[in-house]
Amino acid sequence: MKRIFIIATIIIPLFSFSQENSKIDSLQRKINILQERIDSLKNEIQEDILRDGYSVIAKSYYSYSQSTIKMKDREYGTVIDTISIGDSIRIIDKTLGGFKVLFKGKTGYIGTYDIDITEYPVLNYLVYSYLRETKKLNRSSYSTGASVGGSVNVKGYYRKDGTYVRPHTRSSPKSRGGRRR
């Protein structure tokens, strides 16, 4: 009788612990599926904006700024047009220095701090054009193309145990040859 009691006191907690672990694993799988869906939706938003552009109303980033925004022929180039506050523009890409825009049939660039886009959080899903080009050229887990030194963006992936590792940035490996010891 004593042995049965001891065995029962050992087995019952193990059983409940096992049930909790399976619930946690189940939730983790659901979270992974949701994260994949979110990533998929972000990619769809990206593709839609790149295909059709995204209309915004021109607003100055700073309240004390001038009543116009300068559109340039390239990121830090010469002014090709001026956009009045309140004009409708179409954002068609994101660059390091700002946005590629379409205004009155002209394509140009507006600096990041020349225009206020805080009312348009969907534009945060745009990936910088240079990163998209790098990803097209380099299909490995390194999305920046850096070979040695610096940092690299690692794509999301699944470990052997089934857990999902979200995309992240880490330091670049010292060298690409051989195994680490």
C-alpha cells in the first residue's frame, strides 16, 4: 500500500507536468503559425505598395518648416519639383534617405525628414530597396551579403526541435571556411 502511494505521488505530478508541456508546445505551434501569417501579410503589403504605390497627403515633418516639400531627381540630387503641403503624392519605394515618390507624373525622391508619414504606419512594412536587391542576389541565410565583419540579417527559420527562430541581426562570422571549434 505504501509503495502504491509513493508511486502515485511520483506519477501524478509527472502526468500533469506532461500535460502542461503539451499545452505549451501547442501554443508555441499556434504562435509560429500566426507569426508566419503576419510575415506573409507584411510581404503582401510590400508587394502591393511596390506595384501600385501608396497615396498620402503631403505634410511637413516639422511644424515650423516651409509650406513646400522639395522633390529631387535622386536621393541627394537637384530639385525637380516642389510639393505643397496638402497635395496628394504616391509613395512607390523606400530608400535609406527617404522615399521614392510619384507626383504629377514625375518620379523623384523626398527625404525622410521632409515629410510626415506618422499617419501611415503601413509604410513601416516597406523594406529598403537595397535590402530587397541584396535578398534577390543572395538566397542564403545571410541577407546583407556581407562576407566578413559587420553584421548580418538572419532570416527566420525552424530549429530541428520545431521551434521557430524569428528574423534577427547578429554579428558576421569571422570567416566562412571550415567549422568552428
